[in-house]
Amino acid sequence: MSKLTHLDARGKARMVDIGGKAPTRRVAVAGGRIRMASAALDAIRDGAVPKGDVLAAARIAGIMAAKKTAELIPLCHPLALDAITVDFAIADGAVEVTASASLEGRTGVEIEALTAVSIALLTIYDMAKAIDKGMVIEAVRLLEKRGGKSGDWKAQD
């Protein structure tokens, strides 16, 4: 088993010291989906949700969340992101969300991409819950990461 980096020699939680690491280009892509009734999906697609443009609000929420990840996740480093994108695809009975985060830095951006997806999905739920309270958020996961000491990684489907 590898050494747990967020624990000190006495087993107490600590923020990892990344000060000695060289900055490298880092990119992470995460995804997830929210399944829903066809009435909710149609309303989102047609821009007919009473609260407004669901996908526009979810995109902004995801971007804002990625920028605030260190405030939400204990021991996570605050990062100056170079870019964060949040995109949507209407699928069979669901909205799929993909987020990409990138920077030139000393630590990865996986948590920022995952946070963006999670908050975008929660925003979709919040805005469409009057139409379908039974929506299901699922399959939130890292799809790909590039850069850093551990190198590149891609999810195997």
C-alpha cells in the first residue's frame, strides 16, 4: 500500500506540501448524468422550465463551483484555473454533463472537474424538480487526466 499523502507521521490530517514540485500542464475531464422523465427532459430541451434556462444556469454553477473547490473539499489546494468548461448532451432519458479543468500548476485538477460536474447536475435537479422529483444523478466519475507525476490516465469503459 502506498503512503497516504494527506496524513502526517502521527496519522493526523494535513495539506500536502506541493511547494517543491515543478509546475506542469494539467488537464482533467469528468462526466456524469441525470436521468429524468421525458416531460422534464423535453422542457429542458425546449427551454420551457419555469425557472429559466436550465443548462445556462447549470453551466455557470459548474464553473463557479470548480473555482471554489478548495472551499468545499477539506485539504484541497486553492488553484488558479486557466480554464473550465461545462458541456451538456441530451441523451436517451438523461442530460449528460462533461467538465474539463486545466492549469499550469503543481497539483492536479481532477477534483475541480468532478466538482463542476456534480454542481451542474445538482443545479439541473434544482431547476427541474417541479416537473420531476424522481430524477437520478449517476455515474459521476473522472474520465481522463493528463499531466503531473502520475502521468496520463483514461477511464476504461
